[in-house]
Amino acid sequence: MKIKVVDMTYEQALAQPPQVHKKPKKPSLLFRTILRAASAPDLLATHFHCEKIGMAQIKSDEPCLVLMNHSCFLDLKIAEAVLYPRPFNIVCTSDGFVGKEWLMRSVGCIPTRKFCSDTTLVRDMLYAVKKLKSSILLYPEASYSFDGTATPLPESLGKCVKALGVPIVLLRTCGAFARDPLYNGLQNRRVNVSAELRYLLSPEEAAEGFEVLFDGTSMHKWTGNTTNYVPLDGTIYVTAQYGGSGNLYTKKEYADFILRFEFQFVQEGVNNGIGIRTPMGVDAAYHGMEIQILDHDAPIYKNLREYQQHGSVYGIIPAKRVKFPSLGTWNVEEIRAVGDRITVTVNGEVILDGDIREACQGHNVAPDGGKKNPYTVDHRNHPGLFNASGHIGLLGHGPGIKFRNIRIKELPCSKVRDLPAPVKTK
């Protein structure tokens, strides 16, 4: 983008009239149509295609906040092609308005000031979504990438998301930076370009404070085995085998929370688990808690014990048996952990709602210190059952499962009950 430069003295700069605030305009459909047509040759040259995931959850005319990575001038053409005919206003720097303000406002641009907090911008964005019924296209990194890597997002982005109260959508491009890198003198390369438009959060979840743990591409909130848990087509694909060293964990620890995610069995007999309040590198079923993830309808599990069924707090509280749809179908699950109470909901049905302390009568380990515990349903000791907090883990017991749309809401910690004195196991 060319910027008009005017030389003036310091005194002349001070004498300039203050900028008059103008409310955003709904983008002109005529200009958008022209831009879309003009963009077509560039996109055809890159064999551009876009995959849309979860967008059926948003009405075609419903305003949303579109977060997009910014790498080159092709980005606007991609956004127009992907979002058309949904109207959207674009947040861009105010210096881009110099000499062409009428044009910039006609295509729906909203100016923002650099290097400072801009409360006027937030008000303009609210005006656009509430009054104009227009979506917002925002480059949250607030800068170009000169080496193709992402820059840290500002903490204020979370506050902005809550204030807007609209669905959150991620538009992520692949190949655009290689096509038109800034260091290449803006010379286009022959590179294929693609994009993914993904529904991230509902306005209710955004307002409630849910955090996205996996957005379909980035694993920066996870640690551990990143070799056998890999991003694939917007999912985390699991090939890990049984064992603590083969698990994937959140970098952050959680106490009370609501965890929501989707999972898909891609082969029969899949065995996995969700570790909660667990340390890293241990067997979460005993040194934390494991919520069972299991294709328990498979014939190999015909002799399965109740406490091993999908959704059970493994070895502590059996879950109601749920009937899964066919392989390849996405299932929706929520795990709610509030103090000692664990609630598991699968595809809208509550299959477990119990108190872990009551289930074992407060004896997570055998009172006599032995290896056999008469108070747990699997008759084993669970020394980590009453952990106050810990990591969330994906516990791979074999390949054949995918996870997506993983998000979490931290809850205020419930009152901690008096715990019995710890008993050492033999």
C-alpha cells in the first residue's frame, strides 16, 4: 500500500486541525464486487481454495469477529473471496487513510491509531456490529510478518472479544507469505495458496470467558509428545501408544473448569483418555484422574468392566453406557470439574454426575497402606484422585482418534474440604 508523504515543519504539524471522528460506513457492495472480480486472477493463479469448518453454526447475515493472520497484500483479496457476500468492516491503520479516506471508508475500513490504546476503535467496532450489522475483520497481530512467523497477540484482544459479543471466527491462510513475501520486493512467486475459515467460539462462550486450547493449527498451549499428537486438517490426530511419556499436556494447570471438545473415532476399538488435575509423565488414572475415551461398542471390549466405559472416572465412578454413532462421526463432549464433583456430557446426554470423594468414601488409598483398596471400584489406590489442580492431558493408548474445537473455562475454585492424612502405599 502506497502512503502519501507530506514534508512540513514542526510548527506546521502542530497547526494541523484535529482529526474529526467519523462513524464507520457499511461497506459498499459495488466496491466489494469490483474488488472480488479484480482479485480473481491472482487467486486463480495460486489455485486458491478454502475449507470452511463449523461455519454452519453462524447465519449468513450474522455479524462475527474474523481474526486473520496478516502476511501480505493478498490477504484482503482472500478475505473478500472467502467472506463474500457477508458484509465486513476492516480494521486498519489511520495512515492508510491519507489521501484516500473516501475510498477507504467506502470499502468499510475503520481507522485505528498505532502504538496506543484506542478506545474509539472499540466503540467503532461495536457500532459496526450492532448498528450496521456488519462483521469485523481484524488482524490481531497488528503487523506484517517479515519472516513468516507469528507475533504475540495483545492481551487486550480478549477484552475486545468479550465486548463485541459476537461469534469468533478464525481465517488462517497458508502459502500467502511465500507467494508475496515483503523481502522479495513484492514480486509474486508461483505458490499455491489455501485458507481455512473456522468457527471458534459462540458469543455466549466468549462472554463467559472460554479460552481456545486448540484452534485447528497451533499447539503453542500444549507440551509433551508433539510427535504423536499432530495438527492435521484442523484436528489433533493421535498416534501415541500407552504410557506417560507419550501423552500431550496443557502447559497450564487447572483446578475447577469446564472443558469442551469434539472427538472422532477413525478406527474400531480406539482407547484414549482425558487426564485432569494430573502431573506430567505419570499414569493419570491413578496420580490424577482419567476420564475414559473409549469405543466401548467394539467387540474386543465385550468383557469390559463398567468403570472402564466411555466417560467414566476411571476406576472410581462408572458412567452410563452411551451408544456411539458410526465411525467417522464427530461427537461432542463436556467435562465439568467443580471440587469433588465431576460431570460428563456426551452428545447432549449427561452420562456421569458424581462425587469422587463420596464414591470412595474418602479413601483414595487403602487405609492399611496396602495395594488393594476395598473402597474403589477397581480396588486400586488412586493417590492423585484429590489433587487440587493439575494439567489436562490427552492420554494416548493407541492410534485412531482425532480431537478438535478444544476450549476451556476456568471456574472459581470451590471450598477445599478437610483431607484425611496421607497414607503411604507399600
